[in-house]
Amino acid sequence: MAHAMFKRYKILFTRPLPGLRPGRPERDAMVERVKRFASQNGMAGDLHAIAPNAGFGILEIQCTDKLARRLSDLSEVESVLEA
């Protein structure tokens, strides 16, 4: 069980991501983009877990409120919703 500071969120990405086929390549690129964003902004410790959803263009993550608010700064992200 995740520590209480981590909450579950759903990230909805814009579709389609440029240059990628739908499916696993797209999902892997979304996961990598979230990890890279957190790392580049000094918030790698704010990201606890990433679980790709069955729906394409959606990632379920466990992170802090601070990181969830910042993820909407990504141009690929349509919205971030608390799960």
C-alpha cells in the first residue's frame, strides 16, 4: 500500500501522439514521458507508481498532489483527474 502522501490520478493524453502507432509503443512513450518530466523537474520522488490503463491514451499513476498539478504543463496531457 502506498504511503498516504501518494494519491491515485488518471492522466488523459491527447490522441494520437505524433509518430506513434496506437497500442504498446504509444503507451510506453507516455510512461517514459511522465518519468522524464518528473525527473527533469526534480520530482522523481513524487512519483510512486505508473499503471497503464486498458483504455488507450490513459495512464493511472500514484503521485503527490504537487506532481499531479504540474503534469498538466505537458503539451501531450489533456487532463489530470483524481481517481
